[in-house]
Amino acid sequence: MRIHDLIGIGFGPSNIALAIALEEQDQRGQARDAFFIERQPAFAWHPDMMLDHAHMQISFLKDLVTPRAPSSHYTFLNYLHAKGRLQDFINLQTFFPSRHEFNDYLSWVASHFEERCSYGEEVVEVLPHGEDDDITLLRVCSRDANGNHHERLTRSLVIGVGGAPNVPPCFAGLYDDPRVFHSSHYLKELARQKSPRRIAVVGAGQSAAEIFLDLHNRPGIEVDLITRAWAFKPSDDSPFVNEIFNPEYTDYVFNNPTGQRQALMQEYKSTNYSAPDLALIEQIYNVFYQQKVTGETRHRFRRRHEVTHAESTADGVRLDITELDSGATDTANFDAVVLATGYRRDVHETLLDPLKPYLGDFAVDRHYRVFTPPHFKPAIFLQGCCEPTHGLSDTLLSILASRTQEICEVLDATLPAAQTPRVHTPAASLVGTN
């Protein structure tokens, strides 16, 4: 059986950025046999949150490669050049492209690596492989859309599968009710509803704000916006605060004692959690203000409230909604409930469960490599799962380019000598063209 130098599980932004760095190594005569496995049938980045007028909250300069290699073929600027839109984008005078356009950029980059990725396959387990007590390889087992089983051997593994929907405990029993769905499935699941009239949106972050405004623009829908907070607080994107997304700040967080890490996370939480753009907050405020002007109460802002019980009924989804200050609870029926409640970052623990005797609590070093005993030779890296040790930037696009470089440096130090490079001729780069 063929032995890969590296297998990546997932082919979203993190592992696409890694594929770019590995291709650069190929061109320098340091070819690595890398392969990626992606569950989705084709590349898609948050497809069910591609809302009209939604834009990025991060500068296009923090794309997959620019902070590390600004002359790369795979920069966002070169994407615009290749698509014939560079001058038009310059005229927009913005650092924040639409989410639709950034998704198209990511798709454009991913299309260059289709021979290195198998789409429509789900990794079901990762098993140790070796002789006696020494584990020298990993066996990656997957299943495709037709039910066929696949096995591949690899010397190292990089997991970049993103987050899984975070579902509050009171909704756990409604997993099979199509009227209750997470924001990550918003557009698809909303389309399945049968003329919903009253919808609850649970949450206070960017997704909750975007979904509320999207529903507001759909005639005939009334929305209860339910949040434990008293008010929406805007994300802090001021220059000094934005430095927490610089690579050197990752060093600062990692080298702090655990207690201080937690304090740092809490101090800057408003940069990423429950922190919509100010423009969205202003739009939402105006919606409720205009209701006061007209006297028509279409939507309700249930601030300082929490859903304490949820139940499926023939007439809808019944929620017990408790006011946090007084403890008073009222019950309301909804045709649908949208959970804009964030993500869990523990999917890797399920995938790697057969390796738990070797991996312990999945702790990682500064370079995102999971600690393993000496007789366990394969290197395992986690992308987007290391926020407690590496800081708030770990789940964001900001750190992709520098993290990719760190992982490649460790791979170079641990893998056998690189092989003869494959022939590859990329399209002309923006750099050096008129």
C-alpha cells in the first residue's frame, strides 16, 4: 500500500493554505506526497450563510498566503487579477470583500489542488500501524458517498475539519426536528420550512445579527431575537487590539501560564465572540426604533432572556423563555428556531479516539503538534482546535499563513528526505505582470 508523507483531513481554508505551502516546497525540490480528504462533495465554505450583503470581517490581505508569501500566485489580489476584476475592486476602496467573493476566491484556490484531494469521503477513524510496540504509520479509514471503504497509510496527519454546531442542552432532544436548526445550515433548512410566520433566533453574535436582518427582509415573518446579553456589543477591531491576531501574540499567549491565558482570552473576547459589526447593530436598532414610530410590533428583542426548555409539538416548537433578572418564565410557540449559538472545537477527539492511549488529552506544543510518547513516530497536527493554548486567532483566517509555515517546518524536520519534485507550472502570477 502506498505510504503518504502527509494526509490532511478536511479541505477548508486551513488545509488549502497548507497545500499551497507544500506546492511551494515541490517547486524548491522538496516534494512531499500529500493528500487531503474532504467530506463535502465539492469545495464549499459556509454555503448556508451566503446571505445577501454579508461581507468579511477580516482584511483581504489576511488571505491564505499573503502574510507569508505576498508574491504567491494564490493571493486574493492575484485572484482578482485572474478574474479581471482587480481595477474594479480597487474602486470599491475597501479591505472587506463580500462573503460571496471570498468564497469564490477560496474555491478558485481549491480548484488548483483537485488532484490532491478526494471529495465526498468522510474519515471514520484513524488507527495506529506498526510492529511490536513501535507505531510508525497511521491508517486513515474513510467511506465515500457510495458506501465504499478506503484505507490509506501516512507518516503524518493534519486535522483541519472546522467546528461542529454548538447546541444548547435544552435543544439536544430536538435533534431530529427539522424546525430546529443551527445557523450553519440556515439557508438550506429555512427553505425546507412551510411558510413559517414566527421564528426564534437564539444568539447575540454576527450570525444572529445577519440572520435577524435576513428574516426582517422576508415579508410576513415575525422574529423573536433571544439573547442572554442586555445589548449587542460591536466587535473591537481597533489597531492595537488587532495586534492580538499577529503571529507574535500567539507566542505570547502560549508562553503564559494557563491561568493568564484564560484571562487574556476573556479580556479580548469581544474581538470574536458575540460581537457583530457595528453597522449590523445599527441596522437592528433602527428596525426596533421604527417599530416604536409606527406602533407595529412585528419583532421582539428578548434581551436578558434564556431558553430553559424546548419541546416539539404538532403546532410548532414550544419554548420556555426565562428572564434572567427576575426568573419569570413565559412560554411561546414558534414555527422554527434558529440556533446562532457558535461552534464546538472537539471533532478531532472523536476522529482520533482509537489513538487516545497514545495522545492523552490531545495537548499540543507551540507548533500545533500533539504530544506523543517516543515510540509513537507519526506527527499529528491540529488546525483550529488550539484556542485555549494559542489564543483567539486560532479559529480565524488571520493566522493561517504563519501556522502553515510552522507546520511545514516541523514536517521537514521529522519526515524522510524529500523526493524529486513533480512537474508543475502554475498560471502567471500578478507579480511581474503589467
